[in-house]
Amino acid sequence: AIAANCVQKLAGDEMYFEYHDTLFENQNLLGASNYKAWAEELGLDGAAFETCTQDPAMAAEVQGDLSEGTLNGVSGTPSFFINGELIVGAQPYSVIKQAIDAQLNS
């Protein structure tokens, strides 16, 4: 999460989503050296990326996100809120649609 947030900070949303996809496509290869290599493959400056990932503020931001999720009942990923209703885990379209339809009809 820190690495992805740094890519977003250094290169913007479009690059963040490219990096995000790379992370998910290579979950068995996650690690600090690959985080940097993948950022560099996207054209980011490796030194700036490393400086960002070592910034305590970036770790605090991720910890804050985790704390907020925990306070709101999130216990796993993915998790979705549909008008305040929490749906945890990878769910089929029908479950999401049912929750949306219920909210629209209430």
C-alpha cells in the first residue's frame, strides 16, 4: 500500500492504477526490490520512490486507512459499503445488485 501510494503521489492516478495492476498480477513476487523495479519500469525516479516509501507519513497514512476500516467493521478485502451496508469479501454480481436494489427501494 505504501509503494502504491508513493506511485500515486509521484506520478498521479493513471500511473497508480497501472502500478496497482502490476502488483496484483505479480502477487507471488511482492517485495521491496520489485516494488522499486516496477516503479522504475513505469518511468519513476527510483531514488524519489525510495525516499517516499521510507517517509513515516506514508506509513501513517496507510495505518490510518487500516484503522478507519477496522472502526467501520471491515475485516477483509475486498469490502464494499452500499449506502452504509457493509459487504465483505469477493461477492458475485447478484449480491451487489441485491444490496443496491434494496437501497434504491427503501
